[in-house]
Amino acid sequence: MMSRRKTMKKVLATGVLTLLSVGVFQPVFASAATTYSNQDFTAYTCPVGGLTASGVAPTPYTTCAVHPSNKSNPYSAPIFPFGTVIKTTKALNLPGYGSKSSFVVQDKGDLAFQKSQYWVDIFFDYENNPNAITNAINFGNQKISYTVN
């Protein structure tokens, strides 16, 4: 007679194989990167203590904002999930920082949708930095191409 432990292992193994055969578990494959061309890139600042739409404090020159996914609902999820890495096709010169090409979606903005569909807004720094606003203004509005995985 089989022990209770062996019986449970056999039932579990049979159940997993059944789930795999009916397609409940799908294998995970890396998705292909999508490229967005000539999209608006801007820069922003915020007061010390400000939080992003994802609920975290923004990281200078890393955090970025994108549009909400639903134009009529500013509370909708962002067009790219929080945590998505955006990689520009060429390094950007960021006044006050230097060159950088990857940014992390942690915020939403441009609720009036005045920028390109896949606009990106880079967090430059907190407003207590005396150069933050000037650096963001000097970055301006640039047309940049980037990829998202």
C-alpha cells in the first residue's frame, strides 16, 4: 500500500500535467520590444516630499511619466505599466546630469493630452535644487524614439 505522502505526490504531479495539457499554464517567453518613433520628451520637477502616481518618491533622472491609458479617465492605468523600462535609441543629454538612455515609468501626466500619444516626461529633480527648473526648461520638448519591452 502506498504511503499517504507518495499518494499526494502522485496526485499533485497528475494534476500539474493535466493543467499543462489543457493550457492553463502558458510558458513565458520574452516579448519583442516595441519601438515608438518621434515622440515628445519633456522634463518636470516636483516639490520635496511629492509622490508619483505609483505612490513612490520620484528618482531624479530615472523616474518618468506617461499618459493615462484612458483619455477620459485620469485615474486609469498608465499606457505602460508602472515599472516599465523605456530605453531611448540614443543617449539623451540631460542638463544637470549628463547622458542617459533608460528611464522607469512611475508616474502619469499630461492629462490634457497635448503631447504625442506616447509622450514621456522625465523627472529632473526636486524644486529645492536651485537648478532643477532651469535644467528642465533647458531640456525643452524633444522628439525622441525609444523602445519598450
